[in-house]
Amino acid sequence: MMKHTNPVSRILNLLKLERKEITAVYFFAIINGLIQLSLPVGVQAIIGYVLGASMRASLIVLIILVSVGTLMAGIMQVNQMKLIEKIQQKLFVRYSFAFASHLPRLDLKKNDNLYLPELVNRFFDVPLLQKGLSKVLLEKFAKK
């Protein structure tokens, strides 16, 4: 007999399995956010130096710092995407193996009242789950 669980608890159980990666994704997001907050201040200081027509060594250092900050923000976003992709791959493998092991053991006479093509089509919900999970992890808390 199948146990019925709440969809929210299913998602939370899924997220518990990937706790380490999800923590790393949010760590990168926090660091990236702090870097992104400092970039407009740096650009404004550069514009102030340029409008003041002063060419000093501090201007060059400031330009280098803003460039490095932009590079670091990009690296953080790439690392976030790598971790999300890793989570998606693990999710696909986990559900593929569960589906592949469950389908041959399905008792057709016992499940005569079920519509079997719909049972098989549940496997195609995995890409939807992957896409939804990545959207939640990357974009849900990044509202502007």
C-alpha cells in the first residue's frame, strides 16, 4: 500500500538530502550579494574621479578593484550554477533508479484499477522538478 505524504513534506525531504549543496549555493549567493552591493559605490567613485579630472594612482587601484569585484561576482554565479546542476543530476539519477527498480516489480493484476501509462508518465515529471527546484534555489530569494 502506498503511503500518502504532504507535497510540502516531500519537497522538504528532498531538500534535506541535498543540504550541503544548498547551503553552499546560498553561501555563494550571500557573498555575491555583498560584492554586488559594493560595485555601484566603486563605479560612482570612479566617475567622481574622472569628472574631477584627477588622474591618481588611487583611480587605477579603484578601477582594478571594481574589475576584480565584477570577476568575483561572475565566478560566484558560475559556482552557484555548477552546484545547482549537480543537484539536478543527483535528482535525475535518484528518481531514474527508483523508477527503473519500481517498474519491473509492478504487479499488473493488483494494479488493474490504475491507468498504467499515467504511472509511466510520472517519470517525465522529474525534469519539471529539476527546473522548478533550480528556479526556487536561484531566483526565489533574489527578488528585486
